[in-house]
Amino acid sequence: MKHSKNQLIAIAKKVLDDRALTPSGIQLLTSFQKEDKDPEVIALLKKSAVPAALITGFIFAVFPEMIESTVTRLPSWTNMPSHMLSGADYIWNIIGEPVGKSNILYHVPNIVLYSFGFVGIKKLIDALDRKTWIDRVKDAKTKLTQNIQNGTLSFILPKGHSVLFTGNGDFIGMQFFLNHPKSSVVIAQTRPSYTDLWNFYNPSSSFEDLETVIDRTCQKDTGEYIFFPVKDNQIFLPSPSAYDLSPHKLDILCQDVRSIEKSNKWKSKRILIVGDRFHKSYVQSEDKKGKLKNSEDTISLETIAGKYPNISIIDPTDIVLSHIIKVADGRKIVFRATKEGIREYKTRFFERLGRLKYKESPKKKGILTIGYDIFEDQTEQQTLARTVDDYIPVVLSKSVHDALIRNGYKRSEFIYVPDLVLAYLTQEASEQ
């Protein structure tokens, strides 16, 4: 990357003053490398100036008659006027010994000896200039690198940028960022491997910590906050507790975000929650005998969306089942898995399908078989075996996705959940 001195100085000042940076400024400074290497001409002068001057001086001292004879044959213009000679000897007197002779040939040893000195003077001036700004830039780069590692940078991001609250290893969150690297910032407990645009935040920390993070990553014209509470390996038909962030903690986060917006006099930004709408947290009162009647309080993604303004739920299960319904087009839908997979997922599959009001059409013949299991290698094996007609597996991981593609499957022959969810999430985020 080409580095501009003025740009680097300006970015370094922002870093050292703890001011916000643009993504391009961060990239420019982190990629800066300065090699302290002399230009070839300077290196050549360093090596040859003194030896050449000594050899020339030696010849002048040993063979004075030859030099005198040579001088007499030189054209007259090689002899300096008296005032020029006085000026030259003044310079030689400062940095060495005066020559005292007008012909330029007698000045050659000094010219050779001190030529590097003249070049060196300029080089020294340049070096001092570089040292004053290069050291500042290097110090700023060191500080920037540490701030990135700690997740404590402040950002200047484009209007409408997305703020992603991700868990550990959120593939969909990572892919959304990689699709929008210049207009997204990540908030997480551990540094993501795919970007420097992140801030550290532990959902269990204080309200003041969240305020600090919002101040670093958000502005008045931020587009939306996106939360990813559901676990990647169970984003379709997840178990009741398959989340990285519990509904009650997510409820508190949404409440705190709205409070921070209010204190900053911002219009409420959209909150997108990529998770299962039926994930719940329960709180209840009990005496010695058990639970008190009507004391249970249920917090779910649906109650959160109804409690605070401008919140939308992006439910991967609903997205996948809607796609399945479209493919089935009135045919009978059956679920295929191992016995363990049947016990784990069958009931949830048909309950959620029923909530979307799917009805079989007596006019439609054939069966659509949906494959999904506890372990994806089981789904992969069933798919590659091709034992069932109209069999469509539901795939969560990229490794299985790639395996099916390698074995000649078309994208239309299996359901890759991250792609469906990303497409839906991208559309929703672009509406803000």
C-alpha cells in the first residue's frame, strides 16, 4: 500500500490523541513499514568516496611533475578566477585544508573526499525530518496495534453502518461482516480473526461499559444493531437452551441500548435479532410447597420485540421452513433422521411447520423428504447415498456444503441455512 507522509502524520496524531479513526486510516497505519535503507548512490559514495580520495591524493603527492604537466595542457577555463579560488579555499578551510591553487584539477581530491559529506548533509537533514515524523508514526502504530488487540478503538464509520453483537464463532455474523467490511463493526468478548474493526464487550459487564462501547462504535446515523444469540450449530430447530446469550440478558441489553440512545437524543435505531423466537427464560416465585399461581414471568425473543420499539426477529427456523414449504408446493412433507435425530427434532419440526399453517394438497402427488440430524455427517451420508427420491437435506456447516458440491450436487438440491439467513438479514439491514 502506498503511504503518504501527510496522511500518516494525520492518522498518527489521531491515534496518539485517542481520537476516532476510519477503517481506511486503520489499514493505512497498520500496513506501514519503513525500511532504513540507503539509496544506491549514497551506498556507493559511502563505500568509494574515502578510498578514491586517498588514491587521488597519493597520485598528486607522488607524481607532482606529471600533475603540473597535465595542468599546463588543460584549457584555460579549468583555472578558477581569484575570487572563485578564495571562495573554494574558504570552504576547504572549514571542512579540511585549503588548496591554494587555481586549477580545478588540484581540487579533485577534496571534491571526491567531501562529496559524500555534501550529500550527507542533505541526507542528515532528511534523516532528522524522517526521525521526527517516522518515530511518531511508529509509536502510533504500536499504540494502534495494542488498541486493536484490546478492542478499545473508536471508529468513524459510514452512514447506515451495522453494529454486530456476536458470540464466539458466529459464522453468520462473520460472513455478514465479510460481505460488508467497510460498513460494519463487531462487538464481541474475543477478538475476531477476520477484522480489526471490533470492540471488546462482555454482556455481563456494567451499563457504563456498554455506554463506552456504543460511544466508540455508533453515531447518530448508525443503521442498526444486530444480535446473534443463537448457537451456529443449532440455528435450525434449536433446543430450548441452544443460545449464546439468554433471552433475559438480551432483554436487558435492548433496554440499555434504548436508554443510551435516549440520553444521546438519537432516534431509536433498528435492532435485528438473529435467533429462535421461542427461546425463553423463566422467572417464578415459589414457597415451600412449590410454584405460586400466576407467578411465572416468561422472557422470549417475541416478548422483547413487543416490549421495545423497532425490533425485528430473524428466525432461521422460520426462514428454512418457509423455503421448504415453497419447494413442497402442497406435497406431503416427511422428516428423515436417525432414531436419535427423530427424538430430538421431529416434534419441533412438525410443530413449527404447523405454526406456518402448511397444508397438504390432495391434488399434489409425491413426497418431499427433509433430512436433518444431530450430527451433520449422518445427514451427509444419507444425501450421498441417494436412497430416497425428492430428498433435500438441511445443511448448517460449510464443510458439508463443500462436500456435497464436490460430489456433484447443485445448490438447489440441498438447503444451506447460512445462505438463506444471510440473504434475509442483508435485505432487512438494507431497509434501514
